[in-house]
Amino acid sequence: MNDYALTDVGRVRAHNQDYLYSSSSPVGDLENLYLVADGMGGHRAGDYASRFLVEHLVAYFEQNHGGDPEQLFRDGICRANEQLYEKSVSTPELKGMGTTLVAATVKNGILYVANVGDSRLYLLKNGMLSQITRDHSYVEEMVRLGRMERGSRAYLEKKNLITRAVGTDRSVEADYFRVKLGAGDMFLLCSDGLTNMLTDREIESGIRQACTLQDKVKNLISEANRRGGKDNIAVILADPQISEVEPC
């Protein structure tokens, strides 16, 4: 596994509410782990929420064993959500905080993904980029109902209204995905600080550049900042280095 992770405050915000974790080494029973969280609330609350979630998930995965990756994700997200919610209701200055989450791990050539909110995971397969996660946002709900056109003025005006977040309620519902990986595949996790500034096609072009993973990530963040950098930006790009020859 080869990967590179980076977060940037952007050009407008004074504080970075994005928090990420990237490990190509085992975390408990998970052979690798990638997490991106985008906090919301006052700047202290948003900072606290995203960091709290990531750190508590990592601790959970380190201490709990057994089950497949999806089950570990389910149990870990449920537990961390309860802990974050209790912290929110018991601490006045943190009241109402919450955070998005996109999580990923690879095992036996299968990419396991979980998401809550509008932080995303993309897969580059055969040179084509596709979004694996589904945004939990007002505008995407309207698009799915046929009541709004993606990219319209109304869509852009309300794009940041999310319908699910970790820590805002006693329980949370995440979406889960499994994808079989092939030779040459890469995947990218990011906060909306990237996707609000760059189109999917532009992100695809950035990943396909003939340079190192580190340079690809830095170039994507630089371009998002060049376009205005209106939000914090978090990006993880991973190359699972799947062999074309399957083991016997």
C-alpha cells in the first residue's frame, strides 16, 4: 500500500476543522486505515468534533478484534457517535457540534468504505473516476427525488446543508460499501473543501498526472486554493498496489 495524506486550512477560514488519519500499517485487525472528518459548529466545537471522532475510532479499532472490516466500522462509528453526542450535551461550549466522516480500509483486494455526511471517497479504475460514497446533503436528497438539478443555482446555494452527521444525535446511520479492486486502481478520500472547488473531472485529471502521490495531493490542494480555498481541505490518496496475478 502506498499513500499520502495532507490537510490545509484554505484561504478563507481561520481554523482548520478537518482532521484525518492515514495508516498503511495494521490498526488492530484492520490491515490499513484511512479516515477524513470535517467538523461543524463554532471553530472550537468543529475542531474538537473531528479530532475526537478520528482519535476515538482509531482507539476503538486498536482495542477491538474479530468481525470483518464492515462490522468493525459499524460498531466503531456507533460507539464513537454515542461518546461524541454525550460530550456535546454535557459541555455547553460544544453544544450542537458534529462532524462528517469517510472511512476506508483494504483487505484481500476488497475496499471497505463507510460515510456519514458529504465527505467523499472516489475510486479511479481504468483511468475513470467515480464517486463511491453518497452525499448525505439536502441538495443530493432533492436530486434523488427529482426536485433539483445537480449544478443548478439552487443546488450551489444550498450545497453545504448536510442531512446526517456524527455526534448530532444519540444514534447515527452510516452508509457502507464494498468494492473489488483491480490492478492500477487508486482511491481518494476528501472533505468538501476539495469538491466544492474542483469538479470530478478536474480531480480525475489531477490523480492521473504523471507524478508521485505526494505531488498529486499537493497539486489538488494548491488548485483548490487557487480557485478560492473557501473551506478547509483534506485529501488522502492511496494506491493499494493490487497485483494483476491473483495468489493461488
